[in-house]
Amino acid sequence: MSYYIYRPVERVFLSDDEQSWTEDMFCAASFSSRALAENIATRELGDGHDAYVFDDGID
């Protein structure tokens, strides 16, 4: 299962480079755990960020 960081207001995903944002989920960074994705979202956006971490649903 992979986890992604999504900002719904801007309709973008964190890109593979983990520093820019993309509208294309196929160019988005994927993470191996929810905790890792949450930590990276906090690193990139700060505490109280507006991003969601969600999984792709594939086991």
C-alpha cells in the first residue's frame, strides 16, 4: 500500500521531488507508511497543515 499527500484546496499532490506540487497523481510522491507521509507533510507545510494523507487502497 502506498500513501500520498494531497492538498484539496489547491487540488495538488506532493511531487516525487518532495519539494513541489503536481495536479497529476501519477507524478506524486508515494510513501510506505502513513506515519512517514504525515511527517513529511508536517515538514513541508508546518503544524496544522491543510493536507490529507490517503492510501491507494492496494494491499
